[in-house]
Amino acid sequence: MVNIARTGAIAATLTLALAAGCTDASSADDATVDLRLGLIYAPEVPAVECGAQPLAEDPELKRLGLNVLIYPSAQLGGENEMVQQVSTGQLEATIGTASILANDFNFPELTFLEAYYLTDSIEQAFTVHRSKIATELFEQLPERANLQRVGDPWLYGPRHVFGVRPVRQLSDFDGLKFRVPQVDVSIKGAEALGANPTPTAYSELYLAMQQGIVDAGEAPASVIAAESFDEAASYVSLTRHQISASPMVVNSDWWQELSSEQQAGLRSATNAAARAVAECARVADAKAIADWRAGDAVRVVDDVRRDELATRAREYFSHGFPFSEAYRQARQLLERGAGQ
């Protein structure tokens, strides 16, 4: 298990090294193009184990002269930092969550993809990402952020609440110190359910739970297990309040310098990785929940009043936000039967 409590000094040193172009990622072969992929997740998380690592080992990408190097466990900084590095060209690629892209590049419309209770299933989450609503927004990324989306999104998974007490209904969120990332849609999502949002860096969540700085966090079951967050929690409540999938984004200038064959090869490999990540996430989520049920350290809370939580969140996000129209359109798309 990689230690996720990385020091700021390590991250800063690596970031400066990237900026100076003097990392070990530099290739001695001028015909080879480096693609450094930064991720916040530990190597055991499906996005790394089943997505990023196979990309680094892909023989077709090597044949095309693409040298993929993986930096997991927030070695290069947090999500915001790595997205900014990719935008400026200090780093070639990262996984770009909609909320981070929206926050960092004044692109609030994209936020709808991560608003609570947008979708009810993994299939619906992919349906929304493939929809015209999302596609037209992602097409604006090169101009807005100097970023290019590549391939299908990688599944992070259905997020559940883990913490020191169970949450089954709206009243259970009252006063809950709920860890969320430093993005508006997550903060507002926690507020919509009545919790006390407590923005905390992903790399600091484990210690924040241990020290009582937060009462609860949220993540897919596979991630809770891979990052050992369950060691600091007594309950995992199956809320499925957000089903996250995020595409790989690369620097637009770097992308334009690739040959058409390299672009096609990278897109194809990234799509294959997305399929593998989705399957690995499903299996790992099921295993984590089964392991908790079989043990006595963590109690799985099944009887969550999800309809009550979803009704509150959907009413909340459907009006008054820059992304509310897209949220409503996506809900209408799904209610017509898409993704069921």
C-alpha cells in the first residue's frame, strides 16, 4: 500500500522538476514522445491498476512512439494542481473531473456531471457522458482550458458515505462534518443533504478521519478499501449519491503535435482502458462490500432512504445554478428511459 500522506515537499520538488523538464521521464530517443500521466489515486485503485498501468505497458503505444509514465498517489500534487499543470504544459495528462475543470477554468456548465443524484446507475452515468449535452460542453475545453479530452471516461464508481456513524436519511446528515473536495458542487451537495461540508485534500483524508477533523467522507467502495479509509470508519452507508466517471485530458498543444496515427492509437488505447477500469471497479466494489459484510470491523448500511435523499438533491440542483439547465436536461433524458 502506497502511503497517501505525501509531504508537500515531495510534491513541490516533483512539480518543479516537471516544469524544468529534468525528470527521469525525459526520453533519450528523440522519436519517442513522453506522456506523463499524474493521478491522485493509489496503485491499487482501479483507475491506476486497470487503466493507467496497462496504458504504460501497451505495446501498440510503444510501437507508435508514445512512452506513458505513471505518477500515482498524488506524487505531483492534488487534482487542481495537476489539471493546471496539464493546461500549462508542465504535465501531459491527468484524469480531469468535471468539477475540477469547471472550478479551475470558469466553466460552471460542466459541473452538472457531478451534481448529487444525477444518475441512478453506472449505465446512466455513461449515457449522460455520451449525450449531446456533455459532448458539446467537452468540445469547448481546448479553447477554455487548453485541454483535450481523449477517449471515454474512466469509471470512479458509485460513491458511498463512510464514517463514524450511519446515515440512512436526511436527518442523519444534520451537523455531520462531511469531507468534500474543494469544489463548489461537492460543497453544495453536502449542504443540500444538511451536512456540514468540510473541504479537505484527498491525501489528508485518512488522517482527518483518524483525528476527528471530519466525521465522514465519501468514495466508491473499491477506493475506500484500497486507500484503507475503512480503518478509520465504523460504517459504510450505501448512499450512491454520485456516480463518477472522468475522462483523461491532455495538453492541447501537445496533442496537436502528435501524428494522426498517434492520436488514433492513444484514443483507442484510452477507450480500452476505460472499459477495463469499469469492469475492475465493478468487481472491486463488490469484493470490498462482501469483505465488510463478512467481517466485524465495518458495518454496511443497506437501508438508506435513497429516494428521500435523491428527491432533495434533485430539487436543489434543478434551479438556481449555472449548470441547472444541463442537469434538468440530463434528468429528462434519463427519465425517458435512456440508460435503464
